[in-house]
Amino acid sequence: MKDIAQRAGVSESAVSFALNDRPGVSEVTRDRVRRVAEQLGWRPSTAARALSGEGSATVGLVLARPAATLGVDSFFLQLISGIQEILSDRQLGLLFQVVEDVEAECAVYRRWWAEHRVDGVLMVDPRTADPRPGLLDELGLPAVVIGALPGTRDDASGGGGAPPHRGLSQVRADDAGAMAAVVGRLHELGHRRIAHIAGLSSLAHTERRIGSLRGEAERYGLAEVRSLTTDYSDTQGGEVTRRVLAGPRPPTALIYDNDVMAAAGAAVTTGLGLRVPDDVSIVSWEDSALCRLARPWLTALSRDSVAFGRIAAGELAALLDGGAARTVQVPLPRLIERESTAPARD
């Protein structure tokens, strides 16, 4: 600030007023100070802003997932790319941490709040019994939940409604509607025995997908439909695939909750001497390059995960600007049919 003051020919207090948008200097002086600051490459000190109560210019993201599964998860990689795109435009930093469980995640939020480390957070993976929304409300920390909170209704109307927690916005996908679309298409292809290789049982979206599968099975009169939960890894996805296909009446169609498990399941299926899709059809919940590298190419639900991240970061920026919390619905994923699905033979 001293360098800027000397170059602009004003006092250091005038520089402070000008750069922090405070009254006390004329617009001519404010413009001159800002031009000089830009020439000198000045940026506000995050630490100083936090100490003065002006915010840290940083938002937080904590992932409570097994670290080994994150490196191959295309959804999170794309989601974070979209988040970072918006934060960069707003000159906001992203503080990112991976933890073991939700309890550790809550401890991180408390520490960040006490240390003024972040101005708000992006919360992922809502749980069926989730302490995080209540904690964030209690801390008064602005937050956007990526995914539908437990007890809220799947709704394809486009969102815009009031969220269940006063300081939390939601950016949510219609998991129930997406599962219904997949089951409906498999039913059209004649599949009556369907297995869903799901993700973590504690996640709210896993519960929604399982519930939707059961509802659609009842609607179509499908008696041999079931879900089995995993940790999202290729190892567990392959193990569960082997188990269900070894049964006395194996499924003719498999739905996987991510692309990694779908690719592993396809490999296990062919390894057992079965043909995809002649004997078993396979659908991946997430589309990625992996679905087009597998043989055969995998039918997949496609959604714009980068745009999902952009929307979430934009909603958090709006909260930080003083906007009201709200719920936003992202478009329903589109089923892209490739080589891994075909009419059932029996």
C-alpha cells in the first residue's frame, strides 16, 4: 500500500479506502489508485481480509470418500473442473480436503469456521442420516449441497424452490427419474431379471436409486430385481458381478452406479464365458471415456458434470453476494445406447 500511495500521490489511508470500496475518497482518486495497483500487480491479502472480517476469498470442499476410489472417479474430476472454472472467474480460491468419514468432515468445518479459513463450502454426497446441514446452519456458514438432501422430493420441474435449511442452497439431480428411465428401457428390451450394482449404502442418492428401482419393478411386475451395494471400486464391482452371475437365475441386465464398476463388470462377465450384450446387457450410470474404451462400448447415462460444478459454484457465489438460499434442479441425464445393451434372449 505504501508503494501504491507513493506512486499515486495519495496517503496510505486513501489507498485503503479506494481498494476496499469504502467512502472517504473521490471517484477520481479511487480510479487512479486502482490503476496504479493494477500496474504494480497488487492483490488483497487473504489473511488480512480474514482478520478484518472481510472474508477469506476462499471456499471449501471436503470429500469423505475412500481416497483410493477418487482417482478413477470421472464424476468428481469433472465436477471440480466446473467448480474451479467459476471460482477462478470470481477470484476465489478452493480449499480441498479428503477425510475418512462424515465425523471428520464436520470437524474440518468447525476448524475452518473458527479459523476464518473459508467464506462458504460446497457439500457433496448427502447422507441418509446427515449431521452436516444442521451443523452448517448452526455455524452460519453459507453452503451449497450438491445432491438432494434426505427427506426432499425428487422433482424434475427445474427447481427454484425454498430449501429445507435456511442457509443452504441445493443443486440436485433427479436420481429417481434417471433410474426409472433406465429400467423402462430395459423393460422395453424384454429384460425381466435386473441387478443394480449400487454405490455406498449410506448415501441419499443410493437410497433414491434403490427405491426407484423397486418402485419401477413393482409397476412393471418384475419379481427378480435387486440392488447390491459396494464402495464404488472396480474390485467390489467385479466381485458382486461374479456373485450375481453365478446364481441359479442370473440377471439378464446389470445397472452399475459408476463407469469404473461397469467396465470391471463387463470384463468379469466376458471372463465367465458370457457375451455382452447377447447374454447380459450392461448400463453405466456415468458416461466417460472409459465407457468408450471398454469392449463392447458401454450404454451409459450421460450428464454434464462440468456444468453441474459450474452451477453449484455459481449458487455459492450468489449466497456470498447476499442472495437467498434456493433449490436448483439440473437436467435429467440422457441414456446413450451403445453396444452393451440388446433385447433379452429369455
